[in-house]
Amino acid sequence: MYELYYWPEIQGRGEFVRLALEAAGAPYRDVARGEGGVEAMMRLLEAPDVRTPSFAPPFLRDGEILVGQVAAILHHLGPKLGLAPDDAAGRLWLHQIQLTVTDFVVEIHDTHHPVGNRFYYEEQKAEALRRAAQFREDRIPKFLGWFETILTRNPAGPEHLVGDRLSHADTSLFQLVEGLRYAFPRTMARMEPAWPKTVALHDRVAALPRIQAYCGSGRRIPFNENGIFRAYPELDG
């Protein structure tokens, strides 16, 4: 059984890993959500004898392997879960897409914390308003337009980002669309018609029986204003 270590009160970056595990029906334990789990996570994070220490949660234990960073975790899990291509070139392309998801997540987070994590949102609200305006008008179209291009150019068709079967890039794009709809509902309602293949992929992932069951269960932590995606109406223009 895989052991996932991430903060128990938010979806955050750990949700990209959770969605892949759920889509594959893989057995895993969300360690920090159990009794004494946060303490166990911090002990492992700070243990002096770990040869491959993670910078921060999320990280995943797979037997003797301990791996951190979402893209690296999914690069490790993808082939084992059947969520990655069989060939090396396909896996490299998938990893490139996942790294771009990571870049996008950083920019999403920085709309409400453009100065830094040391300060509360209310202490950097003026900067956040300016950052979010640029994000809405420039960065959302840049990233989601790129995903639309990938779907358009996929030789296997627009049903998936890579090849002709589900990958962790597909579940990650689902999460991006879900989160952006939560944080920027007016912007997304206005802009989504420009990316019909991206929206259609989101809908296909949402309809997968395992994802549907997960999203309707208590295992899926609701979006909230402590995570990456935060619904501050003033940042939605």
C-alpha cells in the first residue's frame, strides 16, 4: 500500500497525487489524516537518517522509495498505475506536461500571496489585486490555451493529453479546471468557450466512475481558503 503524506485540511498540491491514485483504484493511506498522522509526517520529513529528504509535503512512500514533489511522485507512479505511456519518449512528454502543471499551480497560488507566505492575504491585498488581474487576462489563457493546443495536436485524438488512454496529466488538468472554477468563477465562465477540448476532457475525467465516487465521498476535501485555489471574489474582477 502506498503512503501519501500531505496536510490533512486542504486539497493543495497533494490532490494531484490523490486523484491519480483514486483514478487507478490504487490502495493508499493518506497518513496525515489519521490519528497522530501529522506528527508522523513531520517526524519523517525531519528525520536525520533519511537519505532522500523531501523539501516539503507532499511526499510518498512506496516500499523503500521515498519521493517528494508532485511531478516526481507522478513520474514514479504513472507507469505503475497504468497512467503513463509505455515508451520512454511518451513518458518524457507526459513529465513535461506535469512540470508545466506545477508552474501553473505556483502562479495560481501567487494570485493571493504575491508578496510571500509570511504575510496574511489581508496584508498583501493591494498587490494581490494587481497580480490577479494580470493572471486572469494573460496567464489563464496562456496555460489553458497550451493544453488546448496539446489536445488538438495529439495524434491519437483529443480525448487525452498524451496518447489514447488516461494519464495523470488528464487527472491534473481536471483538477486545474475544477480549482479555477472555484477561485475565478466569473473569469472561467467568460473564457471557457475558447477551450472546448480542455473542458470536454475535464468532463470525461469527472465522469469516470472512480473519480465520480471519490469526488462524492468524504475522501475529497472541499476547496477552502487555506489551499491553493481560494475564492476571493475581489480577485475575480
